[in-house]
Amino acid sequence: MSQTYSPSRPLRLSEVERWDIETDVAVIGFGISGACAAIEAKNAGAQVTVFEVAAASGGSAALSGGEFYLGGNGGTPVQKAAGFEDSTEDFFKYLMMAGGPGADEARVRRYAENAVAHFHWLEAQGVPFKGTYLPGKWLEPMTDDTLVWSGSEAAWPFAQQAKPAPRGHAAQMVGMGAGRTIMERLTAKVESLGIETHYSSRALALVADEENRVQGVVVRIDGEPRRIRARKGVLLCAGGFICNDEMLKTYAPAARVGDWPVTGGNDDGSGIRMGMSVGGAAIHMDQFFITRPFFPPESLVKGIFVNERGQRFINEDVYHGRATQYILRQPNQRAWLIVDNAIFDRPMTRPDIEVAAVGETWEELEQELGLPTGELVHTVEAYNRYAEAGSDPVCHKDAKWMQPLVEAPFAALSYCTTDFPGAAFTLGGLSTLPTGQVLTPEGAVIPGLYAAGRCACGLPRWGDGYSSGMSLGDSSFFGRQAGRHAAIGE
């Protein structure tokens, strides 16, 4: 009878009759974390073999905007050229705030102190950066510029604790989706190093001894299970679990409102489950990134979000993902962006957005939305007074983005869950040291097992604090750390 394998159950070493492939480091997944781990391990002298379930490299990174969140050390060359100074402490403070209640200080410190060096490393691998600054609020550059404001750096409460600076560094490509450029360059680097790669190869289960020390992995290649011995370690770089509805129901049910996941389609949680199968702790599994973009155009930032009670609930100058997290918490997940004729437009990424109501007066708009009588009128009157004064004591929106809403007609753009699906991916994953070593719930290292990217819970671990570029920055940097440690123990 043929052997049945499961990511949730390791194959015991005693059951392995022979090894079909032997290597020093087995990398599971050829997205950005896997690519960077493989490069670093190879450069450290290890024999590296990569196994990718898809027919080509790329993973979710290839579908991303291609931004890395970088700064500190006075600033990257791009930040400095644009006139921005970015101290390591300010960068560290922002990352700690962005990481939320469970921020990993050791991980944040290592990243903050080495992010500029990582920028130069990415350049050395062939990732192109034009080196120019694009002002304004953008989801990602539509041009081939590099530097953008990609988070909540200039918004309350972050700007009150860490000096703001733009930190999104996008790879050079005209239009959206520069992630594919990044992965093309990193793939070329992996190939140039002669790293053995197996495509259309699904990891089925870890191989571990009775003490859960990881010895290798079972991978289905050409339809047959092959036992892979990994002398120095297995690196799990197989993505998150946004494509696994059962895992979402169990760990992150709120993320199921994202109808268009940011994924290559293989983020099924198998890597996380393999780590858990040998005792790995999975942490912050309820956390996820989600967005319903409301800019560009940036004129819409001057509008106000209200819920079905007619009340504001967020400073609208924050990162779009943070605003979306707050929208999901509103009664019945109903919210609208309220605008007047002076700023009315449709979001560039959602030109067909539902215009839920239009009115010549605020009373008409309130009635058409079915809000409690007088509540929207009161909210707008108060907001207009704050805008005139240049101060927002309710939600702390920066005065730069405030202007009275007075020019009729008035409109409400629907950000209700029923009208606007979100783009989402998970942030929870295996607990690791900054070296990528996977930990048990008691904090013990599992010998021979590493994780990076969204298989691990890295820098971005709180949906409220996410900024564009954090996932690529985290995945590439800590993929490198894991690859190097697996190869030489440093």
C-alpha cells in the first residue's frame, strides 16, 4: 500500500528506507524569501536545492507592487538624494509601532540597523532602482520612480512618536506591479549561481526523528514522492494561508471578506502546517493585511469616513490598509467616504465604485443613506469647523488634508463589505528567531528547521500597522538571515 503524506504529520526518520536527493539546504518555495535564502546560503558555501510548487518562480511577490520598506542609518541613498534624513531610532520606533502589541524588538532592531545595507544588497543582485522621489499619496508608483510615502508615517499617532520620512522603495518599472521585475532579477541570480531548482514540485511533509529534529522533506516530483535529505536544514518559504478557507475560518475569519487575495494561488498554509507538525509555534494567526483603496486621487483623502451611525471613526490621512481595518470594525461593516463636489472623484483602482447616495444638502444625503436623523449633519458641521480651524480634535487628521466640505452636490462612496471586496493576505505564521530558526511554544529551537516570508510571523504582524513594502522588505531580509544561518550557523 502506498504511503500517505500530510503537511500536518511528519514522516519519521525510521520510516525512510533511502534518500532520493541529498543537499545541504532544502528551500521550500521560490518566492522572494526563498530566492534570497537560496542566494545567501549558496554564497555561504552550502549546496542548495529549491522546490517550487508552481511551474515557475515568483510566488506572491511577483504580483506585488514591488516596494521594499527601507530606511534608518540616516537614510538610504534615495532618501538622502530627495532631502530626507531618516535616523535609525525613528525608523525603529515606527516599525515597533507598526508591529503592534506583539512587535518583536530583536527582529525590528536587526532590520532597522541593517536596512540600508540590505538596499545595497538588493541592488547587487540586480534589482533596479531609479533613485527618484514621487511626492503625494500613492498605492504604488504608476511611474518608474523609486521613493514613495507607503504607510502612515506622516499620520497620527505615528508621526507624534517617530519623525516621518518616506520609506517605500519601488523597483523601477512604469506602471503597477513591479514585483515581477524583482522576481525576474532574483530568479536570474539564482540561476547564475547554479542552484538546483525543481518546479511543479509540492512539499508533502517534513522528515523528522522521534525528537522532532528535522532531517529533510518529502516532495512530490513528476508525480512521485521523493525523500530529500537536508544535511543543514529545511527552509519553509511557502507563503501564508489566505487560500486555505478552513485555516481562515479557524484562525482569521475576519480576513474572509477579502474576495481578491494578493497571492499567486498557492498560499495554502502547508508550510505553516509542516512547521506545526514538528512542534513549531504559530503566532498572531488572526492578523492580516486588507485594503479597499480610497486613493489615488489624493483629493479623496480630504473626505471623511462615516459609519451607519453617521459618525467618523478614523483619520483619513492614514495608510489605506489601516483605514480598511477600521472599516471592518464598524457596525455591520458599513462605511462611506463622504465628499463634496470640490473633491469628488473615483478611486483609480475602483472607478466603478458604488455611489451610494447624492444630495444637494447634507440632510438629503443623510436621508438617502438611511442614517439617524441629524447625525451626519452634526458630524459634517463639526468637521467643517475643525477644518476651518486647521485642527481635528476627534480623529487627529493632519491639517494638510482638511478643507471644509461645502460645495454641493454631496456624495457618499460605498466602502461597505457588501459593495467593495478587499485585497488580503495573512500575517500570522511560525514563530522564529531573527535567524529564521523555528521555535516551539516554549521558545526552544527546532533543530534543522527554518522559516521566512509569510510562512513566518515577521516584522508585519499587526493589520493596523502594516505599510506597503513591509512584506517584501521582511521576506527578503529575513530570508537572507535564514539562508546564511542554515549554511554556516551565523
